[in-house]
Amino acid sequence: MNDVVRGQQEMLDIWQRHTHAEFVLKDPDAALITMTENPYVLCIPSGAGAFGRAAVRRFYADQFLTKVPADFELSSVSQTFGTDQMVEEFVVRFTHTTAMGWMLPGLPPTNRRVEFALVAIIRFKGGRIAHEHIHWDQATVLCQLGVIDHPAASSGMGSAAQLLKLSASPVSVEPGRVETRHQRRTSASA
């Protein structure tokens, strides 16, 4: 394994430990173990987040981890690596059964199901996560929740399903071999 691949694998391992701590363990301290001494998290569409270790811990413990619906699903579509940063594209699905101020400030639960694309940009320093920038199309989410009804807002509603369909399509054809994006991602992390 060369140094570039090893560095990418190290970033991926840290990121996977981090997301496991968040979405499986729901443990802010386990998530913070993967982060630098002065991290930050910023959810771009809602403006929610925190800056500094103590504030990030409070954000995770009080605003984020306890406000994720029980049926929350995060499906990885693609990962792109730089020397000290990675970008992961996801499809997110959940039923809006709880207030989610970090994502939907001021919106009470609608009990509606949503599905949308989300992108996380993760910067690393010294083998730890320095920051997370989280992006999603808020208009698409609000349209699915029945908050807004406008053709421009509803235009992205089928995008997540299309993204999943495209990510399962063949991406390379070599003699005797067809590889889908999902297979490539799985084999790269093995």
C-alpha cells in the first residue's frame, strides 16, 4: 500500500469511527475522541453547529445526537479524497418524528418521510477530524415535509433515488469485469 492510499485509508477509518460514534453509539465523547483539540461542525443550510471542543460536545449531546429520528438512514454514495480532506456523498432517509433544530430549526415534527442527498466535507489535522461542513438542499427537505409547495423547491425530490440508482450502475468495464461504485468502495475499504 503506498503512502497516498494509506493516508486515504486512515482518513476513512477515523471518519467511520466518528460516524459510528454518532449514529450507532450516540456517544458525544466517543465522537470527540476522533477530533482535534479545537474542532468545529457547521450545518450550512441551517447554520447550526459549534466551534471549539466543549461547544462541539454540547452540540452533539444536546442538539444533534438526541434529535436524530430512530429510523434515520445514511447511505454512502461516493467518497473523494484529498491530502488532508475527504468528501462523502450520502443519501439520507428518515421520518420526521422529532424536533431537529440542527436541521430544521423551529419546525415541529411532521411525521413525514424524507429522502435527500447530503454532502459532508471533512478536514483532518494530525490524524483527527478538524472540521465538518455538512451540506444538503433544504428546499427539497422542506418540500417533502409539506412546509413549502413550489415547483422550484420540489425539483430535487427525486434526486436521492436517482443518485442511488446511478451509484449502483457500472462505472468501469475491463475485459471480463464490470465493477459498480458500491463494489469499488467496498473493495477499497477491505
